[in-house]
Amino acid sequence: MKGRVRFLDTRPLRGSRPFRDLWIGSAASQLGGQAATVAVLAQVWDLTGSPVGTGVIGLATGLPTVLFGLLGGTLADTVDRRTVVRATSVGQLLAAGGLCAQALTDNRNVALLLGLVALGTACGALGAPARRTFPVRLLPADQVAAGLALTNVSFQAAMLAGPALAGLVIARWGLPAAYAAHALAVAVAALMVIRLPAMRPEGAGTAGGGRRPERGGWRIVLRRPTLWGSMATDLSATLLAMPIALFPLVNEVRFGGDPGTLGLFLSAVAVGGITAGLFSGTVTRLRRGGLVQLTAAGVWGLALAAFGLAGSLWPPPSAETRLGRGRLPKRGHLHHCVGRCRKAADKRRRRPAHGAGQDPSDQHAFPRTGHRRPRSTRHEPPCPAAE
């Protein structure tokens, strides 16, 4: 109707039960995945006290995503896609259950934790190519765009609310609660996939049992400057300027290691993505798409540089009080804090379980993640810049 504004087309949810099941399962899985991301960051930082440790999480997720994502594309072209997603959902559920179990048993082995993370990521990457084709197969042609928009809305909402909620859950009930929420979300997603109809690949009825996967995908990318330039820009911005591994360190130094604020760091990234999406209509009509992407990557780099400098521009009042002066901290303040945080992490690893034998007067012996500090020391910086 002319002059009527529609903000969101919900016809796919109202008219297709299979798509509704898929949407509910995907939304639950994405929300649980964000909770697991914050929990893994918090636990690895709690165990290692090192940005290198949190940086290894990127390898545990990045390598399986690339390797198994390519294999998943081949499977989606040759095997029933519902079967692929069912099997990989079971694998993700096993990995989520393992994460919950290791948190309940107070696991201190980082390798075991990262192995479970890699297993869940590999299963998700293996089923992702098949899962992405579901809206097209489940919806009429005139509702596919609306279905993809609804899927994107659920993803952005999970990116925005998931980390913040996970931080609150960890601060209130500890890491096992966050991992349990993740396992429950994955179970819901697996149940929704089981209800979907069979989806054999196109051309499955031809001789040979299925369509032969196309070759030369990377050759096509490399032969087109627009494609490889876009990929190179995106990879550069992601690999060189994605500060997620530093969030636990910044949170420890600036906010005393509060899990609630750690979740807000990740939610802030989603706020930027949603804001950019709201104004995307302005740039999608521009002809110089490559220039737009380079400009966006440059703005991202400048914002990251501002994020890194923000710590020296606005020192917390507690740090100023300890230094005994109102001027900016010394250049070595952050490095000194990192050293103290590492010493505190070593002290936690050597400490008996459940805090037995801990000296209450030791202000640098942190409680485990998710436990509240005593009121008298809660707002003190865990890594003071000076004795």
C-alpha cells in the first residue's frame, strides 16, 4: 500500500513452520555462542593472565573455521543438507556439554579448554554452508529476502545482547552457569533442526548421486581484483586490528576484572555493526565500492588506535590516588600492571582449590572469575602501578 511504512516483514515466521523452527534454533544458537565466547575469554584469562593466552583462542577458532568450512561446502553439494546440519549440531552439543563439565570440575588445563572450543567451532563450520541454504529452500521466492533479513536481525540482536547478558551471568553465578546456558541453547538448536524436512542438494537425482562440486573457486577470486581486494582488506582489518584478545587485559587493568564489563566490550562491537547497518543505504548506492571498504577499514583502524590511547587519557581515580598525584600515569604503567596480573595468575594456579589457605589480607590474590571481591577491596585496582 502506498505511503505505508513496514519496518520488518514477518511473513516467513507466520507462514512457514520449518523456517520458524530454523529461525528459533539459529537465534538460540547465536545467543548461546556469544555467552560461550565471553566465558572462554574470561576463563582463559583467569588461567593464564596473559594476552597471548587469549590470543590463542583466535587460532582455536580461526583454523577450524577455514579448514572445515571448505569441507562443509563440498558436503553441502553432495549430501542431504539436513543430515549434515543434524550431525554437526550433535557434535556442537557434545562440545558444549564438555565445556560445561570442565567448568563444573574446576578445570585448570588450558589445552583441554581450547580443544573443546576447537571441536565446537569445527562442527559449526562444517555445517554452516548447508545451513545458509535453508532459507532459500524453505521459503517462497518472494519471501527469501525477508527471511534473510529476519536471520540477520536475530544475529545482530544476539551480538548485542548475548555478551552483556553473559557477563552478568558470570558475575552473578560463575562460569558453569554461562556454559550451561550455551549447552541449553545448542540443544534447542539441534531439536529445531531435527524437525526440518529433508533437503537434498540440487541435481541429486542425476547420475552419480549428486551434483559435482565446482572447482576453481579460489582461481575465480584471484582473477578478479574486486574480489581479492575486498578479501584482502577484510582480512587485514580482522587479523591486524581485531582487539578481542586484549579485552580481558584492558578489563583487568581498567575495571578490576569485572565479568560484567568484559561482556560490554563485545556488545560495543555489535553496537557499531548495527549502527553501520542502519546507514548502509547511504553507501550501498555508491559506485566506488572498493574505496568505501578501504575508508571503512581506515576508520576502524583509527577507532582502534583511539581505544588504545584512551587508557592513558582517562586514568581511573584509584590509580591516581595510589600514584599520589593527579597527572597522567607513567608510560610503563600498563606494562607494570601486566606483570602484576601475571604474578597474580601464577599465585591463583598455585593456590589450593576453593580458596583454602588464602590470606585474606593479600589484596592481589584474586577470587576466581564470577566471584565477588570483598567490599573493602572490590574497587581497588588489582594491578597497582606503584607499591
